Amino acid sequence: MDALMEMETWEKKTALKAQETPDGAEQAEVIRMQNINKSYQMGAQSLHVLKDISLTVKRGEYLAILGPSGSGKSTLMNIIGCMDVMDEGSYQLDGVEIGHAKEKELVRIRNQKIGFVFQKYHLIPTYNVLQNIVMPLLMRGMGLREAERASMDTIELLGLKERIRHKPNELSGGQQQRVAIARALVGQPTILLADEPTGALDGNSGKEVLKLFQNLNDMGNTIVMITHDLNVAKHAGRVVQIVDGEISA
Ligand SMILES: Nc1ncnc2c1ncn2[C@@H]1O[C@H](COP(=O)(O)OP(=O)(O)OP(=O)(O)O)[C@@H](O)[C@H]1O
Ligand SMILES: [Mg+2]
């Protein structure tokens, strides 16, 4: 069975769960950013990279943030993903204000609420597929056997069952990205946050990842995807543009 067929099977299994979501719950805002500003200090100079960014994302949305190189996309992604903090403004993630959170709290929020997908996969090269995928669950303190069991649905969903003992360098780029997506999803994060997820892939593998994102969104996953490529952004349900650190609809 290929990955997409497996996904369709899984989709049917989870359809019931999705219907049980209380009315209106899926419309809740998972991201609410107001007047976010961020500068980088370069010696005596200050580089104003994000300028009064306001952005909301509702549960179940698939948003693309589109912008040219240097426009501030990764800086914004780092803030959305709680890897960095803004200088000014308010950021509520799933109803919790992030601005005042301490580093330890940010680590916990990141692990619980965000599933990251990067352009270059960021897999641990000495770990096999299974060891990479269970990592977010181990970081939550789950035991290894339980984490492996809990990962099986996601591994099947992404068509990786036959590959769990492979190391990343024994996989194609598309397969490595599927491992990264499995790792991002395994902890059932509030948001799947992807920075140029197709940027390192050939055309077909890129299309496969975009189809996967579409299916994951159809299943109810909230996705924020960052890209410089309009043809990639078009796959999202909504596109906002960032130019020179400013957002326009
Ligand atoms: N750690 C940093 N220190 C200083 N300046 C930085 C830092 N990170 C990014 N910048 C600067 O901030 C601006 C925005 O960078 P950012 O990485 O957010 O852009 P981007 O839109 O992701 O670009 P790309 O598409 O090339 O990845 C750039 O001018 C960059 O040089
Ligand atoms: Mg970037």
C-alpha cells in the first residue's frame, strides 16, 4: 500500500473522531498575534525585521505565509514555534500568552503544541527512522515501548512501516521528509509548522508532500506553511504575504 492509500484508510478510521468535535471548537483561534515587532542587534546597528505583525489562525486552517528571501519568514516562524521571542507585541498560542513565558516553559509549549517540518529535514543522522519519530514523545517523558506503540499509526499513515530500521542517509529526500512529518505529527501538536517543506525536494516528491499536507488538513490538522514559492503557497486554504517584515492579506 502506498502512503496516500494508507492515509485514506486512516482517514476513514479517524472520520468518526472528527465528527465528535463540539460545535464551534474547530473555529477557535490557535494563533493570535498582535503588533509583533522583532529586531536583530548587529553591533551598533539594529535591524528591524518584523514590523507590527498581526495575524490570527483558526483551528483547522491551512495557512501559507508567502514572501521573498530576507522578508522575515523564518524569524516569524521561530516566534510562532516558540523558538524565539518577540521584542514587542502579544502572541497567544492556543489561548496562552507566550510573551512572558520563561525558557523552560517555552520548551514545554514547543514540545506539546508545535510540530516542526524544515526544508532540510533535520533528522538525527545516527538514529534510525523509528528512533527519530519517537523523539518528541520521549522528550515528554514517555517510555520507549509506549512511544513506539503510540507512533505506529503515524508511521503507517506516512508509509514508513517498511523503513523503520533505516538510517536517514539510506532514504530518499522525499522519504526523509515523510519521517520528519511523522516526527512532527506523532505528539498530535496543535499546529504543524513547516518552513519551505518542499524546498529541497524534486518536483514529484514535493507534490507528494503537498498532497500529504492537504490530506492532513482535511483530517483536521492546523497547518502553517512558510514559503517563497507562489505555486507552493497556492495549495494552502489561505495565503498571507510578508514583504520587508510587514504582512499584507
Ligand atoms: N540571527 C540573526 N541575526 C541578525 N540578523 C538576522 C538573524 N536572522 C535573520 N536575520 C536577518 O533578518 C532578515 C530576515 O531573515 P529571515 O531569515 O527571517 O528571512 P526569510 O524570509 O526566512 O529568508 P529566506 O527565504 O532566505 O529563508 C534578513 O535580513 C536576515 O539577514
Ligand atoms: Mg527562511
